[in-house]
Amino acid sequence: MTDPLLAYRSEFPILETTTYLASNTLGAMPRAVPDRLAEYVDMWAERGVRAWQEGWGDLGSRVGDEIAPLIGAASGEIVMVPNDTLAQNIVLSALRYTAPRNRIVMTELDFPSVRYAHDQLATRLGAEIVVVPSHDGITIDQSELLSAIDERTALVAISEVSFRSAFVQDIAAVVAHAHRVGALVCADSFHAVGVIPVDVKASGVDFLTGGVLKWLCGGPGGCFLYVASGVRDTLEPALTGWLAHSRPFAFESAMEYAPGISRWLGGTPDIPALYAALEGPRIVRRAGIGAIRAKSERQTARLVALATERGFPLFTPLDPARRGGTVAFAVPHAFEVAQYLVARNFIVDFRPKAGIRVAPHFYTHDDELTACVDAIDRALATGEWQQYSASA
């Protein structure tokens, strides 16, 4: 059966020379990105400071509007920031942590950089961090998570999809419970947007952060923050900058927050990263997130089967509804085997407590999955993985 999504392979040059299975860490670069970066260079070279009025000034809004349909948001509901950790910090800085409602509920599976932000910034602001454990290193028990969210909770800040195991959290259920007890919810959806359907209006989430680095194939530096209308205009982020002012070019000393989503901006944006960020989301939108998700479920199921046939323990949920776009499995000598694969242009990655992570995307051939696992077999059978060990 013909896979219509393979028509997009020609948009990504790296696929001509590699078996690229690491879109969960860095998506393949679209062919048109050099042209977009050339536009940036030409604008700077030829227009100088006039570039701000001739395209740079509204570039963040344009990129945000490209991403908005992929999370169910409307035009003008997203601001762009340089990285996801900063986006999370902006959210943290907008809240008050006054006992008894001073708790932030997180999980053991959240990305460490986000956890660092909460531990360092929020606790200094008076927050108490409550971490819900993972009993299997793969999933979070939903009933246990909901039990941790009560009238003492100011914010629930959790990953929609775990970076390590690809466990998919039921954000809508978390939001419904959190709102019943008066808490807000911030979803870190970096590992979700672009590979599973995300709808901020359907879930009712208050904040959502993410980036184009991974499944959206937009490169580093292009991260986004969505804030729901119900809280957008009532909160005042302490981590702020001149673009969040209602009159930024008046250069007034006293802060007066802009109305709407602009009050969540900070300082001068990363213009080159925004140019690079444009093409990937456009391609993902054309491919269609429904078709991408269906293919991802099928290909990750194939990887689960291949790993199971070989007796490799899985660090990924078996339920496809609770599995994102990555399959992680424990291979003997996993770190060294991962280096063996990369050296042979099978691009995967290794993570502690997860082993080898394999992440096909909409541009992946089915036979590339088999070829990758066959290469793992060869590495183990021949012992060639040993040349990549620390003692080699």
C-alpha cells in the first residue's frame, strides 16, 4: 500500500544519506530553510535597522500563527521565546505562591530542565514542589496524580508526553480536576506537538509550552507559549522585557503591561531562529496531524514488535493511546550500540533509564525500522559495539 506521507521525504535533504530516527530530539531540516536564512542575511545586509519595520518586528507573530493550528489555538494566541525552559519560567513568574495555595504539582517523568526551573525559581518565590513518582519508570498513575492536586495547589506543571518513555498524559482529565479545585495547569508539550493531536481549547489548559526543535522540524531557538484567555490578561509575569510593555518604543521607565498575549513577551527576539522555524510547521500542517499520528502509531507498534521478538525490555507504554512517537528499549551495551548505529548513519539516541530511543516520523519508510533493528543485531552478534566503549 502506498504511503502518501512519503511524498514529503524530498523536503528533507538528510533523508537522502541517512536513516533518520531521531526526530524526538532534532527534527530533520526542511530543504527551504537555507532560503529563509538567506532572507534574514539579505534583510540585515541591505536594510539594516529598517529590517525591524520591514519584517522582523512581526516575525514572532507570523511564526506563532503557523504553529497555532497545530495546538488548536487561534491566530494571535502564541508568543515565541528562545527556549522551553524560559517559557516555563515566564509562567512561574506570573503566579503568587502564598500558603496554603502554594504547591506546584509535577511528576518524576518531567524533563529535568523544566524541573530545575521550578526547583530554583518557584521555591524562591515561596512555592512547594510536589513530585508524583513513576513506579515503573514509564508511566504515571493518573489517580495518584489527581490525588496530589488539591486546594493547596497553585499550578500543575507536567509533560504532556514524557521525553524518556513517550508516555502520553491525559491532559484534559488533569485540567478538569485541577480547575475543580481552583488550580491552573501548564502543559509542557514539547514532545507532543507535531506527532500527536493537541488541542488547547478542548483540553482547557491554561498554559502550554513547546518548540519547533523536534517533531515540527524547525530547529533550535523557536519555542512557543500559549496562554488561555481566562488568565492571559489578569496575570503579570515578573520575568518580562520591553516587548511586553504596552508602548515598547516609548521606552518608559515604569512597566505597563500590554493587553493580550503580548504581555507574555520578553526582550529582543531571536530573529535567525524564527526564520528557520517557519518551514517545518508548514510542512507538518500540509501532511496533517491526523495522518501523522496514525502512521506514528503503526510504526511505533512495529518497533515494539521488533524489540519484543528479540527480548529487549521496553521503556515505552504498550498501549498505543498512551504512547507518543518514540519507542525506547533496553539493548545490551545500549550506549555503545547507539554509537555504532550513528556511525553507520542510523540516527538514534541513547538516554539513561531508557536505553536506545527510536523515533520515526511521517517521512520514515517502514523498511527503515527493520534495517535499524537488524543493525542492532549485527552490532551485538559481531561484537563491534566494543569499539565504542569507554575502555576501547
